[in-house]
Amino acid sequence: MSAVPAIPSGPFARLGHWCAAHRWPVMGVWLVVFVVMGVFATRAGDQLTPGGFEIAGSTSDVARTTIAEKFASDFPSEITVAVDGRGAGAVATTRTVAAVRDAIADDPLVGAVVTPAQDPALATQAGTLQFLRVGLTQGLDEALRDVDGVISAAQDAAAPGVDVEVTGSPAIFNDFNAVNNADLAKSEVVQIPLLILILVLVFGSLIAAGIPIATTVIALVVTLGSVFFLAQVIDLSVYVKNVVPLVGIGVGIDYTLFIVNRYQEELRSGRSPLEAVTVTSGTSGRAIFFSGLTVAVALAGMFAVGVPIFTGFAFGTIAVVLFAVLVALTLVPAILAALGHRVFKWDVGHRIIGWVRRRPRPPVEERVGRGFWVRWADWVMDHAWLCVIAGSSVLLLLAVPVLSMTLGSSGISALPSDTTSVRGAELVSEAFGPGAVSPIEVVVDAGERPVDRAAVAALAREIAADPGVADVRPAQIATDGTAALVRVQARWGDDDPQAQELVGRIADEVIPSVPALAGSTVSVGGGASQNRDFTATVSDNLPWVIGLVMILTFLVLVVLFRSLLLPLKAVVMTLLSVLAAYGVLVMVFQWGWGDALLGFDNLGHVTNWVPPFLFSILFGLSMDYEVFLLSRVREHREHHGDDREAVAWGLARTGRIISAAALIMIVVFLTFLLNRLIPIKESALGLAVAIALDATLVRILMVPAFMRLAGRWNWWLPGPLDRILPRFDEGEIPAVRPAPPG
């Protein structure tokens, strides 16, 4: 039996060795951090805001800030209560209106209630459909904490046969929170058993299967605790509650999975637990560090979108990746050292596999030495051109629908149709028209001068002449007389593209047609205008996000692999898999293929914030597998020098674990399809499709084939560049000894 190879001595190996040697203090510190941050994690959701879609300096943002500064409002926010008594009669409807008023009037959040008795326009259809306008004493963010009580009290006051629904921004976002929280819990109930089953089948041992889940929970809790503090400084969207587990569960389990798998491999080579931890940290730990760095760099591309919601996404997802890396590099080595060989006791998984296969499991050297993955790599490299052309063709074919992708907004239309805010909005729309739910707001700001009222009247007449306008309300003059507000009711809701086109006509054609307004600032606000500005900003900045992420990822991979061709290949192939995922989103969410199967009605577009969000995340997650595969290929090549053998060896060592990691991510993403919010469904399906394509077509088909064709050019790096690039070597990387049979 050959001597045990040297232990790597670089920074990652030293870190892993130190954490293993001081295992109990390390685990103790993490336990304290987990408990403390867990307290704040439970309160993180209360700090998240419904906003984040505002575009600084846009016409909608200028209108919003001008209205807030110059137009006095009795109440910071408002809800509308719809009382539908068409099945019970006008008397029951009127009785319910009075009961609702009495039930909510004394609530501290309610400032005033306007009933049809005070404003006859609030009663329609012979008094069987009536509305109450409820002014709230708090702004949207603060009102969200208590508005559920007002909504419940209003609905509890309904007479038999009368339906009471509540809409308006506070009610809409309250429904978003309720649906989101309920569906997140539902996803977790499905996720956990499936993840345990997959991990048990991968490792066999219940103990080994539990480590990735436990450490991922720690990373998620610490991240959400950090979100609580971060939300005190910047506004973070409520969707952060979705994206943190969406990314964190995938990378957290993957990183620990690769660490535990390499540790098992080193134990089988005859090392002691402490040596195995040290070697694992110096090899897989190093790969995890660079994988996490690559993911974080890709996620940082969301900062380039220039929209607050993406800033929140970037902070939340980068934080969970960094904590997942930190847990994998410090806590996992400590746990493995504490458990030693006991990590792989309770081997129920292999018994399950043996029972299914009806025959004993093959010896280790057969599974790894000349097993399936080596035979697969040999076949792929023997048919390299076929594999590259076939794989590229499939990805390009799936990407074709991207050419017809339409981005749009998914506000209240993203909610399930049975929520009270949606039903209330439908009743308002039925009674007063779709545009009554969220009118377009045209603001004329004369600065310090009195506003030209004749010019404002002319503007209102020109706007009213547009066929897309249902009604124009009389202009409201600011208290100091320097600004005017014209509310315009469109014939469509603010999510409808036609309403946004109307905003464009008002801004680009109608306003310039009134010369007397030349000395004033005229801006167009309201939901339709904000949606238009958001979509335009995302569309304009998406190419920059794609370019920035690709360049930054390429640079990180050049440093890691000391090659120009492999990083270029990686970013191009990953781009193809992302575009293919975009194509699937167009087919399902824009064209409606299979939407009934996924439990929703397509909106005819892809939600505007989903593509840049998906690009950054997918580019980062896809590089996980690239880093793990090529790290093992490079490790073997540096000791043996044979490119073809190195590819086969690397795929044999990582193929099974990459497939398992991809399956775990796909399961995590698919469980989020249970979420009834359409943008979350889009994100989940896009992530699942892209990871499936990347782990199959790209990573185990196209990459080995490409490396066979490129040969020694895979590792080409110009001499001057080689001298100036930093090195992160771990000393002597050990060649893995053949494991004993069994």
C-alpha cells in the first residue's frame, strides 16, 4: 500500500485544520450566533417594505414626491370597502354598510369613514352595491402591521347573503404577505422530506444527510437576522423573504454536500478524521470559496439594474451565499471532526438502494475507477463534435422564444383571484371602471410661482380627448397655489399595457401640445406610470447587467483556473442555458403553454423584474458546478498531465455528486411553484429549468466534449498574465489513493 500523500498547507487547509482542532469552541460560537440571530430573524418580515419599484428621477417618481410635498392629504393611506348585497337586497346592503362603519370606526388605524350616506356616488346598482372610503392614520408601511384587523372586522360585520371585500394598497400588500407566508410554509413542508430522502440516498447515513440540512438552516437564520438590521438602513422588498431561501437552500446544501462527500472520500483513502478534514478544506473548501465568490459576483450584477428592489435582492442573496460559504468552511469541518467516522453510521440509504436494485452495491473502485461516469466521459469525448453540436442546438432551440419576450408589470394581477383585495378591485372596476382603482396622476408644478390655471384646464381638456380616457376629474390646486393635480381615469387597470401606452401619449404628445406649460414641470404619476418607468428601466439596463455579470465572472474564473479558454467557455455555455430558461418562461407565462397545469392564468407577458433577477442568480449557481468539476479535473491534471484522463477522472469524482446537488436545487425550486404569486412561480420555474439544463446538457455533456476538442489549449494563459495574476494554491494537492473494496 502506497504512502499517504502529503497534506495541503495553504490557507484553506489551515483554516479547516484549526476549526477541526478547536471543534467545540467553533460549534459553541455558531450556536450562540444562531440563537441570537434567530430572535431577530423572526422579526425580519416586519421590517420589509412593499415598495422598491420606484425609479429615482423618473416622471412617476417626480409626480409622487411633488404630490407628497405640495398636496395636503387628510390621511397617509386609504382602503376601499366594497359591500356587495346583490344577492340579499338593498336593505341588507345598507344595514351591512352601517355595521361595517361601526365595527371599524373606533380602530386606532382608522381616521375617517365616508359612507354612501355622505357621498351618494358610492352607492350603485339600486343600492345593492355600495362602497366605503376609509382613511388610515398611517402610511402604507406602518398600516400593513395593523390593517389585517380592520379588514377582518369589516368582513365579520357582513349580514347573511352580503359579501364584504376590501381593496386599496394596504389591503393588496396585506394579501401579498398573507399568500406569501402561507405558501412559503407549504413549500417547506414539501421540501424537507424530499431533501432528506435525496441526501440519505446520496450518503446512505442519516447523520451525514442531516448535516447539510442543519447547516443550511443555520445559514438561513443568520442571514434573515442580518436582514433585520440591514432593513434599518435601506428599504428591502417583501420579496426578499422568498429570494433568500430560494438561493440559500440551494447553495447551503450544495456546499455542505461537496464538503461531506470529499471528507468521505478522504476517510476511505485511509486518512484519520483530522487529516481528512484538512485535505477536504484545502481542496473542496478552496473550490467552495471560489464558487461562493463567483456566485456573489454574479449576484452583484443586480446592483446595476438601478432599481431599489434589486438592491434589496442583491444584499439578501449575497449575504446568504457568504454565510453559506462561512458555515461550510468553519462549522462543517468542526462537526465532521467531532463525529469522525460516526458521520456515516446508520447507513439506511444504501440498504434502500440495495433493496431496489436487488443486488449488492458495486465496490468503490468499480463505481469510481471505471464506473458509469468514466465510461460516460469516454463516450462523450469519443463523440465530442456530436455532443457539442447537439447540446448547443437544443439550448438554442429553447432560446428562440426569447426573441418575442414581452416584459410587463404584475401588480394586483399577480395575486390569486380569491383574495379580498382582488375581489374588491373587481367590484370597484365593475361599478366605476378599471381605471378607478388606481388613477393616472398628472402634476403641474410651477415652482415658486402661482400655477397657470388656464393652462391646467387646457391640459385637462386635451387629456380628456384621448379615446383611452374614461374620465378626468377637476384639477386640485395645491394649498400654496404653486401646483395642480389632475387625476385621470383610464379605461384599463394600471397593469394593462394599454394604460401604460396612455401614460406615454400623455407624457410625449399631450403635455408638449400645451405651450403655456413650458415654464412648469409636468410629471405623470400613478400605478400605470410607475409600471411603465420600471419596465423601461429594466429593459434598458438588462444588457448592461448581462455584460457586467459575464465579465466579472470571467475574471474570477481566470484567476481560479489560470486559463482564458475555460472561463470563456463557461460564460458562453451558461449564457446559453439562461437564455433557454428565458425561452421556457416565454412559452409558459407569456404564451400560456401549460399554465393550467401550474395553477394560474397567464398574463400575456413575463414579469418585468424576473429576467434580470434570474440572470444574476442563474449565472452564479451554474458556476457552482463548473468550479467543482474543473477543480477536480485540474487537480488530477497537475499530477498526471493527461488531459483526457483528467476529464474522465474529474467527471468520475464529481458526476454523481453534481447530479445530486442539481437534483436538490431543482426540488427546492420546483416546490416554490406551489406559491400562488405569479412572479415567484416564474422565478421558480426559470431556476429549475436552467439548473436542469446546466447539470445535464452543459456540465456532463458539452463541457467534457469541449475540453476534449480544445486539448492543451484549455489551460493556456499568456506568460505576462500568468506572472501578474494572484495565486491561491494550497501547496501540494494530494492525489487520492484508490479506496479499498467494499
